[in-house]
Amino acid sequence: KDATVWRKPSEEFSGYLYKAQGVVEDVTNRIVDHIRPGPYRLHWDSLMTTMDIMETFDENCCVMRYTTAGQLWNLIAPREFVDFSYTTSYEDGLLSCGISLEYGEVRPNFVRGFNHPCGWFCVPLKDYPSHSLLTGYIQTELRGMLPQSAVDTAMSSTLANFFSDLKKALK
């Protein structure tokens, strides 16, 4: 009930491009502040277990390393990602986008995942300015020996939970 999730074959890699979309009751700046790398994200995102800002280029641009919890009873082992992240104003809303980098050594007990170009776009609803439409485009290559059906199940539930967890955090 919080979000709709679609998928289609990615043009970037052999997996899928996922699109997640939902209406969030809050203003765009506050929503994006909770999504982008920074102090809020670890407090509410149940999948993310650590986040470190490795390099900061300006207040809206950084390289971050984060880890995710295992999923599906640890069938999908914990993952580590290193992403370049950039947040900017775009038309009437805000865009927070990123892509993974080959950067540093993989920490023990993690599989290094790779995010192909991804992003979250948040715009105010014209008739309800205290509500925003949040749309995410996610292309995550989890890597490792995983059946595609497990990845599909994990991605769909993760993206749906992302919206419900975000809404709880914003209250």
C-alpha cells in the first residue's frame, strides 16, 4: 500500500531496472535529507547496517561505503557497496543519484555489490504541497551466486519496505 514496484530488463547489465514509486506525506527537502548519505539514513533504513563517508567533494557530493544486512534468511549474504552520490535540485524537485565505484578492498564477510546508475527523484504534488511523489530507479547487481528469483523477491520487498520505513521515520 505504500509503494508500487515495477521491473524491466536493464540496458546496463544482465539484471533488472527497478522503479519504485509512492506518495510520501512530507516536503521534498526533508524526504531527500532522509534518503541521501548523511546522519538520518542509518536511523531508519532497516536494510542498511553501516555507512561511512569516504570522501566529500562538497555538501551534496561524496563517495560513501555502506553495508546491508543479509536477506531471505541469509540466502543473500550481507553486501558492501561503494557509491559516488550526488544530490541536486532538478526542475521542481530534488534528485539524489549515484553509481558504484571500484574503490578499496572488500571487507571480510561481505560480497561487494555494484549499483549501476540509480537515483531518487522527489517532487511536490501540485494539489497537495505537503505531500511529495518519490520515484526511485534502482539497478543493483548483488553479485555472488544467486538465483534471479531470490534477487527479484529481495528487491521487491526491500523497495516496498523502504517506503514504509521512510514514512515512519518522517512522522
